[in-house]
Amino acid sequence: MMAMETETRPVDTPNEPYYRGGNQTRRWGGLLVLAGVIWLVFALVGRGPLFGFGFGTTERSAVIPAATYDVTAVRVIGVNDNIRLIGWSGEAVQLTGTRYGYGWNAGAAGDALEAIDVVVKQDGDQLLIEVQREPGLQMFAGRSPYAVLELSVPAGVAVSASTVNGEISGENVRGDLQLESINGEIEVDGIIGNVSLNTTNGDVELSALRGALTSETISGDLSASGDIRGAQIATVNGTVELQGASGTIEINSINGDIVLEDLHDAVLNIESTNGDIVLEGSLARTGESGVSNISGDIEAELSAPDGITFAASTVSGELQSDLELRERNEGRRALSGVIGEGAATLRLNTTSGDISLAE
């Protein structure tokens, strides 16, 4: 019996765009995979040449020669630059630092390095230090050329420093500071002098501060500790934390918590739109303190040497207190009375939040 032969015919592909585009889709997919592999290799060898052909990220740097200036005030201006302030025992301000540039190869990195310059101008007792850039200078692989400036500052010299997309740091400074930052952090440990801050989108941390504090911040947290001798603070979208403050404390906050600990001899003037308020410590012997909050809780544990005349109220929250008051007047959401002689005055109120009181 003869076996029957069968004929295999190719399957016709429908003449529709979905089927016709298959080959093109595969080609694009292959190109995307290849591009991904190239980018991965670039990332892994980003600080050196790629396969020896000079396609990596190369760094070049140049030391800023040390120089001293006999002045009483310094102004430092930078963009993408880091500024460091160090207190020292010398009689003149000393400037040192390093410039950095990046490129595909040594030549490109060197060109980027030469495109920024640190310009220093002295006018009598005033010193201006500015990092200048050539017009149209671009980033390379997400990195701009920048400078790290280190200022050694004698006691009594006032410093004003500002930077955009950079950082300001320091330690053991013995003079007044005026610090401005956009998109960068500020961190200084050890300050004897008054501090003025103006920041946008960056956190601030000051420790061991002995002096007054003035601050305007947007989208950043503020933390300060030490012997803070008065504070005037305005903030939007950020937490305020003070430890060891005395004197008049004025805070105006929109959308952020306020925490004041270890207060002593303080007079408070606090207004908050949205955020919790925590207060702990002692008020001044006399003076009128007021704390108001629209949307947030108030937790207070305050005392005064000669006592407090006290009043608290909340519109839609709960009120809890373990205070022993004279002339006590209490309702569901209000409480007033006198502790001791009542020489100091304290008023607490919130619209939408709870109030908790303790001695």
C-alpha cells in the first residue's frame, strides 16, 4: 500500500498592520536592549574611559592656593558650590579650597575646570569671594563643575554666605552669620554669635548655638539647640525644633510641627496653621505669651517662677489637664485659672485639635 504524501504549505500572515509590524517591533526592541546595555556599561565605568576609548566620566581638580585677608566681614557667593566655615585662632581670614570639573576625557574635564573661577575682591575691611562661571556652562552626565571653599575665620569676623544647589557647613564659628541657601542643606556646630537664615528647599541644623536666631524657611526643617537668646522664625512646609531657647520666641508656621524643649525665661508668640505644637520648660517671670493653632494639637508642660494666669480653649477638640488652679473656670472645651501668683500670662487656643496640659 503506498503511503500518501502530504504537502505542507506556509501559513499566510494576515495583511493587517498588527502583523506586518512584527519585524519592525523586534528591531526596535533589539535597539532598546542594546542602548540599555551601553548605558549600563557607561554607568559602571563612569569615572574612567570606556574600553580605552575615552568615553567615560573624567574628573579634574585644581587646588585653590591658600591666601589670608585682614578683614572684619566676609561675603561668599556660590552656585553648585560647597562652603565650609571653620573658626580658628589666626588674626586674618584664610581661604583655601578645590575646584572640580568633569568631562568625557581629560581635555573636556580640563575645559570644564577652567570654565569656573574663584574671584576674590577686598575693599577695606570687606571681603567678597564669588565663584564665577562662563555663560552657558552646561552639566556633564548630571554633574556641574563646582568649588569647595574652606574659610578659616577669626573670632569677631561676620560672615555672609549664599549658595544655590550647594551646601553650607561649619564648626566653632565666633561671629555673626547670615546664611542663604536654595536647594541645599546648612549644618553648623558651635556658634557664638547671632544667626540669620533664609532658605528654600533645604534642611537646617544648628547645634551649640549661643546667640539670637532669625529665620525664614520654605520647604525645609529647622533644628537648633544650645543657648538660643531669642528667636524670630517664619516657616512654610517644615518642622521647627528648638532646644534651650530663652527670651522672646516668635514663630509663624504654615504646615509644620513646632517642638520647643528646655525653654527658660521665655515669652512665646506662636501662630500655626497646620501642625502639632509641643512646649516644655519655663516662662519668664512676667510677660504675656500666646499660642494659637488652626489645625493641630497643643501639648504644653510649662511653669513660671511666680506662677501663671492661664486660659485655654479648643473649638472642636478635647481638652485634658492635671493643673491645680485657683479661680478655676472649666467647660467642656475651655479652661482658665491661676497658678501661684499668676504674674505671667499664657493663652492657648486651637480651632481643630486637642489641648493637653501638665505641670
